[in-house]
Amino acid sequence: MDAHGRMDGRMDGHADGRMDGHKQEQMGSRTLTFGDLSHSCNAHCNCSGVGYDPVCGSDNFTYYSPCVAGCGNVRNFRKTKLYSQCTCVHGPTLFMASEGESNETGFHYMARRDPCTADCGLIVVYAAAVFVALFFTFLLIVPALTALLRALDEDIKSTGIGVNYVAIRLLGTIPGPILFGYLIDRSCILWESTCSGGSGACAIYENSAMGMNLFRTM
């Protein structure tokens, strides 16, 4: 996210973290505040304290909100919201034709509601790899249990199974969710605020950092 409050719309697993080259900032903390969203291009909008309402600009950057993008006009169009006169969007003016009508009828806009979509062509490969890994992980449960029973004497088989499952709970299923939750929270770059001033849910995750953190735990 840069001083305009915008994030590269291509923030996916393989193109994460790219920022606007001529407005890039160095930030010591991943957590952004509302102060990071003010810029001369949206100073006339008074965006202090606005909530997270992402819009996708015609420059393929996701902006924190229409206010941060400096948009001066909004129109409900074809089940979405289109914004024009966006002073912070450095992209061309686009045109959306009216549904079922000629291309001469429509609305010119510079941003539309919702974040920009990420183009990740490797998602199918990743999903297939995860499926294979999980398949063989669960496939080994019965052979591992069989090997455990064969290795124990008849009078301590039940005790061995109990100790095995206690170890699995203590070393895996109990600390696992806590560790994964901590790593996911560490990947957050923008936290929402509650009405009481506390920290709410994460609005934006740094996908590359989350992927690396989770990969290291596996």
C-alpha cells in the first residue's frame, strides 16, 4: 500500500508486495493506520476515519475506499457501484455499456466496487499438490497404527495406543491451531478498528508472507 492508500491489484502468491513505484514508502510495521491513507490528491475528501470499502481503479490498483481514491461521483450500475472523477487513480477512463443495450449507452468510470481480481494461473497446480499431500497423509494413518500394534506386546497395546493419541493431541492438535492463528495474524498488513477503538478483524493479508509462514510450519 502506498501513500495513496492503494495496493497492487495483482497481490497474489507470485506477485505480492508490488507497490506504486513513484509513491513507495518504507514502513517499519505491517500494521497501517488511517494516517497512511491521506494524500494531496484526496485531501479535499476528508477521509479520516473512513471504513474499509475497497475499489478497483482503472490502473489495476485496489484502493482502501472510494474516498481514498479521491472519487467525486458514484453511480449504481448493473448490480455494482461505479466511480468517476477519481483524482488519485492514475489510469484511463473506462466505459461500461448498459446491459442489453447498444454500446453507446452506458457509464464512464475510473473505479468500481470490490478489490481488483488477482490473476494466479498456478492455483490449479497448487490445489492438486495439496490434494495429493493430504491424500497420502491420511492414507498413512492405518499403516502407522498397524505398525504400532505390531511393535507392542499384547498386554500394553491399549496403553501404547492411548499414549500415541495423547502425544498427537499435545504436540499437534492443541498447539497447531494456536501457531497457525499466530502466523496468519502476523501476515496481516491492515487491521480494522471496532467502534470502541480496539482492533477488529484483518482487512488485508500479505499473501506472500502468509504463504511462506504456513509453508515453513509444514
